[in-house]
Amino acid sequence: MNQAALSAFIWSVADLLRGDYKQSEYGKVILPFTVLRRLDCVLSASRAKVLAEKAKREASGVDPHPFLLRVSESKAFYNTAPSDLPKLLGDQDNLAQNLAAYLHAFSPDARDIFERFEFQTQIDRLAKAGLLYLVTEKFANIDLHPQRVDNAKMGHVFEELIRKFAEISNETAGEHFTPREVIKLMVNLIFIEDDEVLSPGNAVIRTLYDPTAGTGGMLSVGAEHLAEHNPQARLTLHGQELNPESYAICKADMLIRGQEVSNITFGNTLSDDGHARQHFDYMLSNPPFGVEWKKVEKDVRREHEERGFDGRFGPGLPRVSDGSMLFLLHLVSKMSPVINGEGGSRIGIVLNGSPLFTGGAGGGESEIRRYLLENDLVEAIIGLPTDMFYNTSIATYVWILSNKKKEDRQGQVQLIDASSFWQKMRKSLGSKRKELSEAHIATITRLFGSFTEAHMVTVLAADGQPLGEPMLVTGTDDLPTPPPDGQLKRIPISRIFDNREFGYTTITVERPLRDDAGNVVLFEKGKQKGKPQPDTRLRDTESVPLGVDIAGYFEREVLPHAPDAWIDESKSKVGYEIPFNRHFYVFQPPRALEDIDAELKTVSTNIMKMLEALAE
């Protein structure tokens, strides 16, 4: 059964629920039942062994728990009930009690999943409505064993179901998961330079962490990517999630993968760090865009003020209306230190455009950017196409950060404009209308790995018409030769900048206060006695790029227009911003007036003809 058919089958359960459940409540039944059947299928082959081992260990007076984990097919959880889900249907009159007992027979970690779903409440409700048998029968007749439905396909199923439930209940699906092709790109980028990890035969152990784990998509794709390149490597997965249902699905996925489920914690990452004092080799995150952090403001500010740089938020705090940069700082605090050239971390995080430039010099956002750039932590920023995510059509950016930059990258940041790398989806999913193809992912990965400037080059004929498709030309490639009287159109795709090129100093320019006679008003006492009083109405600011002599700039740009002006050096502040779009702007000359005039005349003529036809 393919993924679409599987999702449709599970979704058909909604037909049974209609009338007794609101549409927005369908997920409360379908999601836990899907997880239950998945776990049920995983344990099917070892059920007899588990029951025999349980009887043996209880007879000898020994705690059976560790022994049951060993004989269980999953090695991470078990169920000691004598019947599986299909067999429970044989006692229709006692199905509710037997199903409750079946849930209770799971090992503690698995049982916690259904408690997060509050599944017992739904069992009672279904039984009261006379639907429990019909719904259980639906799921008992579908095979969700990993040999039939692998983890990747199962992850897609859960994501599609959550998206549908979010749409009909007017919730935000994008808070739960990230499009898989975006995750693949991010995973490629954070692993690309680690030959030791990716080379087959190296039995290395590494850690991957996601503080906004959702259903575990980023963790799962990371594990699959590493296993594909180096089956001997082991990646231990860690995460934290706030939404109970997403947390339950993530935890179930980790159980089936044989991961240590205690590494997946529940709660708000910003106010209650579930992995305090831990560091990780790789980190991925897609924090919610533009979501305020007012609920946790007290805890976050306390940590910022009391712990400073010993805590997570030392560099500064963004405005309360958008907490995405707090997650960025949280990840930076989890970086493994580099000791004698060993260790270090790489981070991939999806952010919207505001963290690039929001906030002036001295403000929280600017101070965070300043900390990241002055400590040389930003490797690259990749601009993605719009319409890539399920809950928003805005432009998004993947930031890649590292505290173990290779020598040729040190002190520099690579910007990649991948906004033109997309293909249209056959069917839109919410706000998601575009997707990255495998070729697009490979191209972006190659641009990042080569660390070189690149352009999309189009050969134009003498009349300005393109000759063929645009081609990607890197700094080491030869440019194509245009025809006689033709030309090349070059659009930048990858650019490299020194960190300091994003910095500037904001200077405050003052001009003297004058009385009605035009005389300069002076301070009469204090330290400023005898100096001109500033006129606050004429106060202005200038941003001077770092590395530019401020005195020379002032003399050249300000004094010719305001000879009586001066700089109040006490108000000077250093700021950082990353004007991404400005660095990829390509001037488009305006159309010739003759062409515009001709087009207007044609349109006017057509309008007159239509009006005449209406009058007849």
C-alpha cells in the first residue's frame, strides 16, 4: 500500500466519526489508533516469547522488565497482554475494558505515549457512542509493520494526517513538522564536511538534537541520512516538544527506531530546558515563525539577567513578538566545545526574514547577530523559495552555524539565493505550493560545499532574447561565449562576505539649539558648560560601515550639508544586520517609453472596440 492509499484508508475512519465527533476532534481518535496499530504490528512476532519470558521471570521472583526488553522484537518496548488488536475484536461486549487492559500492558515508555494522547477518554467516548468496535476493526485490518510501511513512509503519513486535522480545526500545521525536502537539504548541509562520520566502516557515535522536535521528522531524516552513507555509524537522537500529540508521535517513532526515549523530553524548551548542561554534535530546528514568547518572558528574562553568558540568552533578547532568535541562542548554547582541534558542532535552523535585519544598533536582535558574527559562528544563510511551508507563504532562510569552521571559511559568511530553485507541486498542501527537487537539493549542497561565488548566466541574442536555459557558473567555471552583438545576463546565486561587512556604527549627529535671534544657546553649568546645547528637533543618525573612518565619513557626508553639526560619541553604538536581498539585487532597466506608449494604445483600442460591441 502506497503512502497516499494508506493515508486515505486511515482518513476513512472519519466517515465513522462524523456526527458523533466534530471535525476538529477527529485527530484525537485517528492519531492514537494509528500509533497503537503501528506498535501492535511491531510486537506481533515476539508476543509469544514475551509472554513466556514474563511467566518464567515472575515464577522465579525476578523483575521481568529488562528481560522482556531483550526478547521483544523492538528491544525498546513490549506488551504483556495475551491478545493483540485483531484478537480483541473477538469479545465485542468487553472491548472497552479489554482495550484499556491492553494499553496498560505496554511497557512504561509506550504507555506514556497513550497517556499523552489521553486515549482512555476517547475509548470511553467511542464505547458510549457505539463506535468503538467499528473503529478498532478498521485499524485491526491494516498492516503497519515496518516491513510493509517503513519509518520514512510512516512519518509522511503522520504528517499528512496532522496537516489535515490542523486545516479543518483552523490550527497551525507548520508548528508540528517541516517539509521533508527542506529537512533533507538541512541534513545534507550539516553533515557535508564530516568525512569521518559519512565514510563507511567508521563506527563513530554522534548526537543529533532538535529543540522543537514536532513529530520527529528532522531527527528521523538525520538518522536515515547517516545510515545510508555509513551503516556502522550510530546517531543518538535527542529532542524536546511542547505539543502533547506531536510529542507522543515522536516518542513512538523513537521507540520503534530503538532510540533511548528518555532523550525525548516534553515541555517548553525556552522556559524548561529538558537537556540542561548537555551538548550535541549536530542540531536542527524549525522554530515557529513570529510567535510571541510572552508566556515564558519571566523565566527567559530571569535567566538572561541572572546568568548572563553562563546561561543561554546572554547576548541579548529579541522583541517579545517573535521568539525564533531565542531558539537560535538556545542551540548555540548547546554547541560542543572545540578542544585541541576536536569536537565542535554544526547547526541548521529555519528562520523567517526578520532575524536578518530587525532591530537597530544596540537592540536585542542586533546584539544577537553581533555575537554570532563576531564569534565567527555563521557559516552560511540560504534563502529558500516562497510557498515552501504548510502554514506560511513568506520567504524563509536556512542558517548554518558552526564553531569548527574550516580554515578557508573562517571570518566569512556565504549567502546563497536559492529562491529560484523550485518546482511546482502537483497539488498544493495548505500554503505549500512549491517544493525542492532532488536536483535542487544537490545543487544547493554543491554550492555550499564548494564555498565559492556563483551566478546563473543566460546567453542573450542581439535582440535580448535568451538562447537556451540559464546555466550555473561558479567562480572556477568558464563563462559561455555570447554571439556577435549578444551579451551575458548574470544573476548572483552565491556570494561570500567578511563578517565585518555586516557591521556598522550608528552615530548620533547633533546640531546646536538657537534662540529667536539665531544665536547658539550654550550650557551654563555642569560638565557641558560653555558648549552648545543640542536641538533635539534637528537630531539625526547615520550608519557608518565598520572599517570606515568615522571622522572622515562625517567630514565628507555630513559637514557639507550641516557645517555646525557634531557627533555625540556617547550615543555611538555598533550594530549588525544582514541585508540578504540587497546583496542579490539585479538592476532591471525600465522599459522604453515607446514600448509602454504602444502597449497603452493597443489596450485603449481594445477597450473601445469592446464598448462599441456592447452598444450595438
